[in-house]
Amino acid sequence: MALSIVHRVTGMALYFGTLLLAWWLIAAASGPGAYANVQAFTASSIGRLIVFGYTWALMHHLLSGIRHFVWDLGYGFKPNEREALTWGALIGGVSLTVLVWIAAYAIGGGR
């Protein structure tokens, strides 16, 4: 039940995070000055925390969506299967988020 609530909360967080993504895209199209403003925000501690949270919300919501898809196919309703899918979505979301950030830092040189 708690993960179902978290799935809904991450879905709402994705709406707000997508505004940040739109700001970044619009700034990139607007020119170097606007883009520098967005980069300054996302490079700050609060900006990185927000982007990290957005990444986690995206990964968690993706895996929870796959869990719901499995249920829509008629599988995963036994108690042990539900438990495994729940833990898989939770641990997988955190793991994928950390992996994405490690890859981003490795590719981007720590920027």
C-alpha cells in the first residue's frame, strides 16, 4: 500500500520536474545567457538535490509502472510475488538512480 502511494507521489513529482526540464530546453534554445542561468541553478546544491530527486522519481515510477504492467498481464498476485515486485521496484529505483548519476559524472567529468 505504501509503495502505491509513493508511485502516485512520484507521478506528481514528475510533473514538477518536467517543468525544470522544459526550462532547461527553453534556455538552451534561447541562448548562452539563459542557458548559463539554468546551469548555475542545477549546479547549486539545491539544484542537484532537485535533479537527483527527479531522477529517482523517474526511475521509481518507471519500475512501478512495469510492476503494474505485470499485474495487468495477470501475473504477480501471489503474496511472495507481490513482495518481490515491490522490493524490486524500490531497490531498483534507487540502484538505477545511483547508476545514472555515476555514469553522468563519469561521462561529464564531474560537472
